[in-house]
Amino acid sequence: MATMTLSLRRFAAHSAAARAPGTKRSRTVVRGVVRGTHGRKRWTIVAKADGEPASVSASCSIDDPASCSLADLELMYVDALWNYYNGGKFTLTDEQYDRLREELNWQGSGFPTLRRYEIEFVQAAISYSRGEAVVDDAKYEELKRKVKAAGKRTDVTALLLYAKGKELLDEAEFELLSGEMKKLGIDVGMRGATCTLSQTSAELSNDPASVASMYSALAIAPFAVGLAPSILLGFVGVHLPASLSLGFALTVCAALTYKLVVYTNLQNAEILLGACPCCEMPIKQFFGGEAPLEKFEHKCSACGTVCTLNRPQRLIETAGGLGRA
């Protein structure tokens, strides 16, 4: 470790001397929202799209790791090594670098073992999406092979691609990058690498109000059909007792609504609520039909984390600390 940090410091000193004074490195920050917990402290990272460097929360300080979320630390680590490997200034001191690695190791992150080929692959993939070539085809294929063979570490690569792709590419180029990476089985986005370790609830709660609202909406048209005869008879001067009109309308409404529910396969409805075990994005899942599913595989639209919703037990089976490579 001493040898590595010494070389990093020498590189940083050389880069600082070589860089022209007054130059600034503009960048566009990752768009998105990541939520989670760190101990008892709740945190939220809101990444802007206006060029302001806001990918790490303002309250986070490398000198006080307890003030940082896991996502803060990982993005800080990514930025530091990205700049180092790509000819920029190494932004951390030896002590800060060691402290950052120790904190990430303690929290179970995969990033303290971030490998050079992963950064090289991301750099090559981003350059390819911009119509440039920083490596030849043989080297690029070798990098792709290493990434595919890495198994669960593709979550790390996915975050690198997302963070640096959003920073360096325009929207069309980023879409091209995402499409190419899907061919390799990499779903570009903020996912497992930035999950909180635990303290997320594994429980699913029933939402009867939403079910009642759904059935009420389905009953509007049948109820109108049931009232129609009384209204039409009123136009020709025949006025039926209100109790008879309402009773007939409710009977027709119940019968037609039941038929409609069966036809649309919405019987035995349950709507379960929970939170993504990674980013805490709300989960709202419908179960219903003649034979409702006992389990459903849910993929978070925000971070890409996949978890299993167990309807009979009302549990999110993978909640509370996702495994990482």
C-alpha cells in the first residue's frame, strides 16, 4: 500500500506542475436521485443536470467518513481513480486515500478492489459511443471478455458507466452506450454498488384504500347504466320511487361490476406496498386474478435492483443488505 500511495503522490505532484494555471475542468453531473441510510443518519443525494458539481452531498467530508453515505464514498473513490488513470490530478492525500479505502472495506463495498481494466473498459466504451477509438478492436474485445467474466462485479461497472457516461456523453450518445452494454448483460445505472448495507424494512403492507378506489372506478359505468332507466322514464313523465330506482341501480351495478372484474382478471385483488432494499424507492405492486401469484420478481426502475416480493408472507425476500462481489 505504501508503494502504491507513494506513486500516486508523485503522479499528483507531476500533474499539478504540468497543468496550466487557471484551467478548469467542466463537467456535467450525474442526473438522478439516490436515497438510503448510514447508521442512524438518513441521507439523500440529488444529482443535478446543470453542470454544478453536486454528485457528492455537501455535508460529506473525507476527513469524517461518518458524515458520508456509502454512495458518497463510492462516487468520491470513482472520481479520484478516474482522474488518476486518465492523466488528471489525484485529488486525495495518502491519508485520505487510505481512510477512504478502509471505510469502503468496512462497509462491504466492492469499490476498494476497483480494477484498472474496469476503468479502461469504461473509458473505451464511452469513447466508442462518441465515435472515437482509444484502443484497438483486439484490446476492446479483451476488456469486454474480462468484464463479462467478472460476474457480480458488473454492478460496479454499471455504476462507472452511468456516472461517467452521464458526465461525458450527450443524451443520444448515452443511449447508444446503454444499448451496447445491454448486449453484454450490463444494465447501466445506479444499482447494487450503491446499496445501503441494511436497515431497510423487508415488510410489505396491504393497501386496501387503493383496492377500494380501483373497484369504485370500475363501478362508475355500471352504476350509470343502472340509473339510466329511471332517468329516461322521468323524461316521459314516469317517476319511480327513489328507493326502487336506487335499488335497481345498485343491483345492476353489482352484477355488471362483478362481470367486469372477472373479465379484466382483477378479482382477489391485493396491492402491496414496500421499499426498494437498495435505494428505498417506493414499491407498489398489484396481485390479483383467479390464481394470484405467490411471488413476483420486481426490478427497481431507479437503481435496477431485482428483489422478490412474497405475497403470502408479505416480505421482500432480498431486503436488508444485498450481496456484492
